[in-house]
Amino acid sequence: MPDPQQPWYTPGPPQQPVPGNPYASGGGAQQGVGAQGFGAPGPPPPPPPRRRFGRGPVVAAVVALVLVVVAGGVYGLTDRGRDEPAKPVAKESPGPSGSASPSGTPGAGGPELSHIPTTKEVAAARKPGEASAWIADDRTDIPKQINKVHDLWIVGDTAVQALYRKVTAYRLSDGAEVWSVTLPSAVCETPANPTPDGKVVVFRKERPDNERSNLCNQMQMIDLRTGKQGWHKKLDEPGDEDDTLLVYSAISGDVLSVARGQRATTYRMDDGSKLHAIPSEKKGGCFPTGVAGGAARLLVSSDCMVSMDRSKNYGQIREFDPRTGKLLWRYRTKTGWSFGALISMDPVVFTTYNNEDSAKDWRITVLAPQGKHRVTFDARDKGFEHCAGNGGGDDIQPCRGASVDKGLIMLGGTDQVGAYDVKTGKFLWGVKSDDLRYLYALRAEDGRSMRIYEAATSREPGRTFLMGPRGAGTETEVVKHPAATARWEYEMFMGHTAYVDGRLVLTSTIMSGDENKKPVREARMLSFAASP
């Protein structure tokens, strides 16, 4: 059984307004908050005075954090462009500016909140003990609508991401734009990770308009190391014209897999040629619904529709050899349950949900090698929500706010973060707050502690800290995020997140296209690193 909870309440001094922030208006004091810690039994040491956790409003139409896969290794791939690729635009980011009216009065000597500060301005405003930071601006004209900010990729010394018709690489050290590629139509799908040598296929709309009937059927390979475009291909298999409004993709080594409608197909990354179709299974009425990749593994989820009664249907997951299409193993859920979202490829860890109550009734399952069941456990008794309250999203990969590292299944979300043993499913330790704070584990430290990101609130910046196996009272602050970037960090508090070599990178998951957005102008990307 999990260890019993331990009480933890530390009022501490009142919260002061954000100090020394030349870009944000001051905030009033906040009251102390209570928190519960749960960890190893026995009396814990008295907890240290706590910083306050601001109570900010929940922002609509946002999703929880994403931990991305960092590309590495070398594959001998070639670009065989079918069409003459457009040249990437390589340039440094111009000094950002803005025109919107601020929502409050900025601190003395600082620009308005409608102005996104440059790296030099952020550095000048940084106080002793605060992390170094940069904010990337992007003045590209995008429609005034909900524009999806796609998967975040870390390739070499750059962070790369697609927004609307543009794919852009930013330098990790200072946020400068390294290259960008503008496409003829809007990007509509991206895989969670690139190939080990940094290549990816983005899917874009068939036409440049924004009509709902516009199909997502154009595949474009891009080398994320250079911004060079490679082959272009239309999804033109028989029947595809009706099945490309929604497309899901994954990369497994040098193989691209695509799921749409009730079918899935794999392609070679080097030239876009078709490898094989992933079959449906007539027995049980199982058809592919999603794909997940990473390293050299390919997982395919399926829905098995045996009845109009959802309580009689089930889900399954299969692993295939990406290059040959050979079925390696199959695992089916219990009747009345479906496959939810993938937390980890190795070991295979995923969620399932009850077809009758998909929002609230869910579990986590861990598989042993060859698809054998190891353990299934319920994390709801500690208050954790399915994929940090975002469900599984559209793609089955990743499960937002959840990850596996060094033997720990790490779950986060609103008010809490915790760790489970990947072999037994036993709850190990964590911390739960009585106040609104978004906590997400970035990685495990030697299997005994977690490096955790605490998102910014409307009144104070976020931070990165370590927490040990005793849970509450064992926090050690590692990186104190600067107050000068707090307002933009708060706008990204449930967005895409990457952590690599001690640097945290944040982006939003959507952008409105409104240059006059209040209270702050939308930034493209934000990054923090510990000061030397």
C-alpha cells in the first residue's frame, strides 16, 4: 500500500509584489497556503519557510506540459527532393517591438507589456540569484483565430517548432532565429519526435485557405539541422481523400507512420516511398486509430468495435517492426475499456479509460517485454488527473504532464506532483498543495529525486527545484526564474516544455494572432538556464 500522507502546513511571510520587474505592474500581498506532503513514514523534519504560490485564473483552451524527445545519434539518410525545395531563410532575430496598450503601468525605465523584451533587456533587468533568460518574438502575420503551436523539437543547439505556415529554429543559447521555412499552407500535424539525425515530416493543408474542409494531405520532409526542405508527397493512397481531415503521425528511427480514418501506413523517411500498410483485424473489428514512435519502435493503437454498446467494446495496442511490418506482440484492454495515451515507449507505459466515463475513470498500465502485462494501478486516489487534466489530446503520444525516467513514473498537474515505481505501480512520494500551482516533473535524478518545474502564476515567476523521496519539506531550489519574464512565462504555463542540458524551454500550445492581445503581447518561446 502507498505510504500514508503526512501533514504539511507552513504559513510563512506574506508574498511581496514581483520585485524589480520593469515589464509588469506590482501585485498585492498574498496569504500563506497549506500543503500536504506524502512520502516515507516517520516524522519529517520541520519544513522550511515556504514561498507563496499565487492563485491565478485557469486559462481556457490550453493544454498541459509536454516533455519532448531530444534528437541524437547519426543515421545515413539522404534528401531526394521530388520538387525543388525552397531555400531556408537564415537570419538573426530583429529587435522586437510592439504597439498594443499595456494593461498596467510598467516599472520605471522599462518598456510596456506590449513590447517583448530583447535578450539584452532581460539580462539588464535580472536580479542577483535569478536565472538567465530569453524571449523569442515572431512578427509573422497569422490569422486571428486559434492557431495551434505544434510539437517542440530540440535538435543540436536549436529549438524548432511549427506555427501556421512557418517552421522556425531558435538558438538555445540566446533565442536568436537561426533559420525559418515558410510553407504554401498551414501545418496541420507534426510527429512528437524527429529522426535520430534531425529530420522530420510535417503535414500541411492541401489549400492555403482556412476552411474546415481543407484536407491535411501534404507531407513535407525538413532537415531540422539546416532548414533544408527535402521530398514532398501527397497522401494519395486509395480512399485517402475522405480520410485526411484528421491525420496522426510518428517517427520510428528512419520510418514514418501515418494513421488516418481507419487505416495506417508506413513510409521511408529518406525518400517518402511507401513501406507497408498496417492492417486492420476483422476478428474483433479492430482498426488503427493512432501511432507512436521513438528510437526504432512503432506502436499502433486500435479500437475494437464489437457492439453498439460501448461497454462491450475494447482497445488494443500492437508493436510492429517499423521496416518490415512484422507484428511483434499484441495487448488488449479489458472489455469496456480503451487505450488512452502513451506515457513511455521503453518500457511501454500507457493509460486506459472506461468507455462509459472516459473523463474520470482511468488507469495506468505497465507492460513487460513482449507486451506482457506487468502492473495496472489507479493514480486517482492521490488526485492525479488523466494526462494532467488534458486527457490524451488528439495524438496518443505524448500523455501530457506524465513521463518515465530511471524507474519512476512521474505524474504532475494542478496542485501536485508525485512518483510511482515503474515495476510495482506503488506510490513512492510526492507533494500536494492546497493552492493553485502547476507542477511537472522534468526528469529523475539518480532515481531518488525529481527535478520539477513549477509554472509561473499571475503574480510571481516560476522556478525549477529538486524534491527528494521524503516529499514535502525536501525541496531545494535550483533555478529561480527572473521576475522580468514572469508575465510571459505565465502565458505559457500549460504549454510545450523541453528540458536539455540544464536549460528549460517553454512555448504556448496556441496563439491567437492578435497583435493587440492584452495584458501582454504573445511571445513565441521562452527559455531559462541557471546563471554561471
